[in-house]
Amino acid sequence: MGLRAVTVCLAVLAAPVLAPADGPAAEVTTIAGEHFTGRLVAIKGATAELITPAGPRKLPLRDLWRVRLAEAGEPMASVGAVVVALSAPEGAVLCVEDMSIADGRLRARSRLLGRFSLELSRVSAVYLPRKDQSPEDCRKALDRLELPAGRRDYLLAEDDKGKWVPIPGVLRGISGGKVAFEFAGQGRTMDLAAVRAIQLAHVATPASRPANLGRLVGRDGSVVPFAGITVSGSRVAVTGPGLEASSADLSAVAEIAFGAGRCVYLSELDPGKVVRTGLFDVTFPLGIDRSSAGGPIRLGGRTYGRGLGLHSRCEVSYQLDGKFAAFAALAGIDEAGGNRGNATLKVLGDGRELLKPLNLTAAAGPVAVRCNVAGIKTLTILVDFGPDGVDVGDHVSLAEARLIKP
């Protein structure tokens, strides 16, 4: 069975100095697990053009996993920022300015997209914090109300006493600092400055819409799915279902994530079996897109939005039914485990080891894992106690754990 486990360390290779005109510096990861550094020159059609230390290189987009250009921020923690939450995929948000809503479309400006227009059916919520609040404050307040999702919209308004009040009805539009809203069968208007959040009614999207090719991630933390992308010179433009956007400056982009057409995250699947056995009857839950400690997945100083969090001893199995070609992830002791964690990671296919057991330690850092799962019916991931025989700090995270289609 083909296998490979490679310690993640992007070596600095001797190479000619590349001029800024050659494109921004990038860290590139392919679906096959190859890592290299270079510069992004262009993305045209179904191909990415790069300059690497070994020379020019062209790669099909279907073979790319990620092109990382910079670090991304945390938009929900950005005080005073207006954030639009998209209905799909989970975690897709967009920092916006100059927002208006009319004729079933949201129009605004963002650093990541430039001027854009988006079908309102693609929006799940809008967060409108005061200058001393964050969008996350508004989201939490909305979540605490547990408003039913359905055909009604809700405004979360703030009265003159500072109390936040949910108002059910139908959002008609936003323009000129005013919100047009139908409440109790009558049209009303309200100052947008008094609204802290808008929860939009759930609208089913047509199944015929094209699948997303990937996600565009901004330096401000915005995350937008796209079906098509073009990079030319210093400009980037994307297309997607219900989206009309101009081009934006490439300097606003932190990452271009691909693989949506060929990869399935394990966190999107229901495990067929989960067995947890901790010392002294203390166990940790399986983290879904979170560490086993409950926080964001953090490996090697970076935060990952997708993945699994397991704590020794934990065994998780998934039914593959022979539909996938490979399994890949970045595995390591999550930063939640501090410096004390060490654990053994095993990956099994139909009961057979698919790669040599890996001893994970906080000091060693994360490890890139990839193995062949062609024909495998059941994939099992086992996190066991490490050489110390105890489970202290054994918070193992599998960042971006994914199954790859042929």
C-alpha cells in the first residue's frame, strides 16, 4: 500500500531573487501532498502559472490544494466591522462597506471582491455592531435568542435603553441608512444604526447551481466560495452562484483554497464508530472542526477551520466503500496541549496499517500525512497514548483531514 509521512518544513532553497513583478510570494500545496515555495504569476482557465526555484511551472487547478500568500485575520473579532454571513459553505463570511439591499440582492464593497452584488438567498445573516462591539458579540446575542429558522426574517434592534429586541417580519431593503421592513403586515422603516443583526429566512437554493471550485480567503479573514477564478497581474476576480463581482487587488488575498471538487473533509462525514478511553475515566469529545479541547485547531502557529480533534485514547472509523483514492491531513499536538502532549497516531484501512505509526510530540511539530485508500471500505484513525503512557496534553488535531477522489 503506498504511503508517506513527511515532516512539514518548507526548506529554503538556493534560487535567483525573483522580482516583485513576477507575482506575490506563495506557499503552494498540491492535493498529492507536495509542498513548495514560489511566486504566483497568473491563474487562467483551469491552470495556475507559478515561478518556483526550479523554474516556471504550470499546474491544473484540480491538482492544487492551497496557494497561501499571507496570514488571514479574524473578521468576527474585528470591532466595528460589518460582516455578512453566507448560507453556504459553513464559515463563509465577508467584511463589507457601503451595503444596500434591493430587488433580492445585497450590494456592497469589500477589499476581497471589490464592488459586488450577491443574491440575498445566499446570505444567512448580517452583523452590524456598534463601534465598540464585534460582529461576534452580535452573533452570540442572536444565537442566545434561538430564533426559529423559517420563512420569516428577524431584525435584532437596539432600543433607547440598550435592550436588544428581535422583530419578526420580512426585510424589504436597506438604503440611505434606513431599513425597510414589513412587520405585522405593515411596512415600516428604521434607522440602520439601531439594528445590530439581521437573520434572514432560509431559502432553498437550486440543485442545478454549479459546485464551488474553492474558497478565496482575504487578509481581513473574509471567506468566499468561488466557481471560477482569474489572477492577472495584480488583480484577482472570482465568479460563483448568485455572485457578480468586479476585480480586486491581489494584495487583499491571504489564501486561495482549491480541492472542493475532489476532496471531502472527514468533518463533513458521520463516523460509523467512535470509541474513547481516557485515564481515570476522563475522556474528551471528538472535535468537529475544533480541537478536542473545544477551541480552534492550532498547529504550527496557524489556525485551521476544518479538521478533527482527538484525545488519547480515541478510535474513529468511517465507511468509505472504496470510493476514494487517498487520505491526507496535517497531524500534530494541538497548541491546546501545550508542551507536554505526546501521542501515537495510526491510520488503518480494513484493519491493516496504511502507514507506519507516528509518534506525535509538541516539540517535533506537525506532520503531513498521506496514504493510499483505494479500495478501502473502512478507514480507522486511532490516537493512542504515547511513550509516556499517559494522556496529559494529548490533544491531537488532524487539520484539513480529507478524502481525495480518484
